[in-house]
Amino acid sequence: MHSELSARAKSLSALLPKWLRDDRKIAILMLAPSIIAVAVFIYVFMGWTLYISFSNWDRPALDLSFAGLKNWQRLVNDPRFHIDLRNLVLFAVGYMSQCIVIGFLLAALLNERIRGEVFFRTVFLMPFAVSAVVSGTAWRWLQVPSAGINLLIANMGFENFRPLWYMHPKLGMLAITIMGAWQFSGFVMALYLAGLRAIPDELREAAVIDGAGTIALYRHVFIPMLRPVTFTAIVLTGAGSIGNFEIPSIIGTGPGFATDTLGFYMFEQTFRSSRYGLGAAVATFMLVLSIPLILPYLISVLREEKE
Amino acid sequence: MSWRRLLAGSTKYAVLIAFAAFYLVPFYVMILTGLKPLEDISSFEIWNMPKSLDFGSFREAWNQMDSNFWNSVRITIPGAIVSTFLGSLNGYVFAKWGFRGSNVILFLFVFGLFLPGQGILIPLVWVLQFMGLYGKVNGLIMAYCIFGIPITSLLFYRYYASVPDELVDASKIDGCGFFGIYRRIILPLSGPTFAVVGVWQCTRIWNEYLMALVVLGNPARAPVTVAIKNFSSMGVIPWNLQMAAALIASVPTIAVYLMLGKLFMRGLLEGSLSG
């Protein structure tokens, strides 16, 4: 049966033109549509976006005439862009630190042979299964300054502590980091937990025999060994900070653009105001920001996989 | 010593329970608010239990978004299936038929994975308009299939790379070609990976928002994520409808996550390159 099938396959392949009988060529042929699609839809498109950022296209009708640095000058002089840069720093600091610290803490606790581990793990990762739009919607309701969480805080006796959350004209961005971390810290927890589980028990035992306490164990053994996981978490949360779009789209940009982001600014300029050139400049800027974050990561992962 | 151990043990659980509450509160409030009729919605009563069980908000939200829900289904299923199959084929080529430069191509695929979507939006709209697919469900499906290629190829590649080359070489000697090996050796081993990648793609496509908003902004054709946004930009915010809508939109992905959590977890670990 086996040989019969392969004999049939052989006779079939005899019908194909000669150059197609080579399996290696068939393989390349099968991959070709994907290569072309990715090349066009990712790389040509990125180049195109770059080009549009140098064009005069600032109304609905297509206009690709060369405008030099006009859009870039407009971008650099736009106060909203300055606010967005500040917001990016605020968001990245708040979001990345929450995700990494909470993710690590929860993974370390879950690694301690906890009763109900599956329950906790499931709950911690559940927000990641829903859309960021859902996160923004629920948290917007919870962070209404006159009520929501503030009501709980007041009931606990801290009536004078009434943060404005995402309505805060300066620090609204930090309130948004909570919405982001709510979704992604569970993901980081899962990464760390997998990393911790991969550390051989002998290592821990050896360190304990050497007299290491829990803190020393983490400081000198676990945290250094988990460095690749931390690297992954930094890259993923960093990329998430740059691309942040959903939450401002749901809750608005706040007073004085306090909760605006580059991603939302790009969207509004391009698809609401038809300033395609300016939008493309913002998009290009976002791409350029991402490269130094991703490149070292991918190179280090690839090098590791080769070994 | 035992006192200290007891204290340490209960602190652990206290921290875990506190965080479990943090992750669950938004779901709790969504359910609570969704179960109240509009006249009982006041931000001061956010924590109060509903006076009686009232599914009116869910019914109303569903009536307003049922077409969006089915749009999401119509987009997610073909998008996930096509991108998963493409990923399997590509992963097979990358892992077992590597050619000069195939590593560079894989690298470029993966690189695209981490870039912000805004970088390709303007040309995407332009090309979809050119193809007559802008504002159409098929246009968005096509976009999801293409932008799904990097992650699905990567996930399959990582799995197929772990399939011993000897298996492939042995069937080459038996006279199997490219497709013969794929069908007899690779596909029968791929079931679990298909499940992992399929679950991952379904969740990602269902939850996607930016591209959906740009390509399918039209309220009648939009998927659920865009429909939630439309609830939130009404003049006076109908919190009950919004929460009900957000919950309805989350039911499929939460159900998949609760039933297939292990697959979900594997997709997460492999996709972040740390599995």
C-alpha cells in the first residue's frame, strides 16, 4: 500500500514540468505567496508610510507630491506631539514596572506549592483573554472620579483621598497604566512561572544546602537565571507601550491630552482629519522607536536557538 | 518558628487573594452593572447589588449588537483557519526544507510581529480601496490572514523544528516527496499545534480593534470590538448597555480560555519566543 501510493505519487510527479519535480523548488514555491504577502504588506507598506510622511497628502484626495520635511516640521512643532512623548514615558514607566513587578511577584508566590494554584493562575490570566477595548470600558466606569473605586476608598475611611484617575490633567496617564497592567501582568506572570519551573530543583537544593535563605536564593540564583524572561517581558511591554491605542480610543484623550498616545494621535490625524502626511510621520516615528527595542531581542533569541 | 511560618503562609495567600480580587473586580462590576436597568444606574450605586435580576440591558445590548457579533464570527473563523494552515505550511518549509536565506526570511517574518500596526495602516487602506475590499468583511479577513502569517509560521516552525529530521529522511528514502512527507509525517503529528495556533489566532482576531476600526468602521459591518466603542461614544453614556455589550463581546474568548487554558498558555509561551 505504502509503495503503491508512492509509486502513484511518482507517476503523478512525472506529469509536472521538470523543474517542478525538485522538492526543494516546490518548497520555495509553497512559501512564495507568504513571502510576497509579508514583503508587500509589512515591508513595502512601511517604506510607503515613510514616503507618505514626505508627501503633500493632507486632504482626502491622494497627493503623493514631494513635500520635503514639511510634515516632520509640523510634527516636531506640534504641542500635542510633545505631550504624547511625555505620555509615552509616563505610560512605559508605569506599565512596564507594574507588569514586571506584579508578574514576577505572582509567579514567585505560585511557585511555592500553593493550594488552589490552578484557580489563581486562571484568574490572573483571564483579563488577557478579553479585548483591550473591554478593559478600557470596564475601568472607565471604575475610575469615574466622583464614585467608582473612590467610593470604596471613602468607605474605608479615607474620604479626603479622591484621585481624579484618568481625568487628572497631569498624571492621567498613570491611571491608564493600571488598565494596561490589569490585562498584561498575568501574561508576564505566566512567562516567569514557566521560567521558574524550568529551573532544576537540584540548583535550589544546592543553594539551600549552602545556607541561602529565600531572599538570597532569589537574588543570587533565580533572578539572574530568569534574565532572558525579564528581557522578553521588557520587549513585549515596551512594544505594547509604543503601540498603545485602544484605551485612549475608548476613554478619550482627557483634559489637555493628558491620556493621549502616539497611536491615537496618528489615528486621529490620518483618519479623522485626513492629514495623511502628518499621520505617516507619526507612524514612521513609532516604527523607528520600536526597532532598537526589537532588534537586540530577536538577535539574542536567535543566537540562543542556534546553540 | 512555626509562628513565623504560619505568618509567612497566610501573607502569601493574602497577597494572592488580593490580586485575584484586582483581576476579578472589573468582571464583577460589568456583571453587576449589566444586570441593572438604566434608571438604577448611578455612579454612586456602582457597588450596590441590583434590586432584582433584570436581563433587560443584556437583551437591549444584544439587539443592538447581534449583527456585529455575527460579523466577528464571520471574520474570525475564516481568518483563523486560513492563517493557521498557511502557518503550518510555512513552518514545515522553514523547519524541514530550509534553503539559503530561509533563516533571514523567518527573521524578517518574526520582526514584523512586534512592530506597531500604525506603521502599515495608511497603505493598507489605500490597497484595500484599490482592490475594492475597503469597508468589506473580506478585506479585513484578508488583512488578518496576511498579518497572521508571522506568528503562525513562527509557532509551527518551532514545533516542526523539534520533529526529528530522521523521520523526514526515512520517508524521503521511501520515495515520499514534499507533499507526501507533509501528509504522512508532519500533519499526523500536528494536531496539538493546530489547536494551539487556532486558539491563539481566534482570540487575537476576535479581540483586534485598530485594524477593524479603520477597515470596517461602518457600524453595521463592524465587529464587536468596534461596536463596544460605538456604545461608549453616545451622548449620555448608558453604562448598563456598555457593560452588557463588553461582557457579551468577551463571552466567546473567555469560554475558549476557560475550556482550553492549556493551549492558550502554550501559544502565549511559544509566541513570545520563550517556550
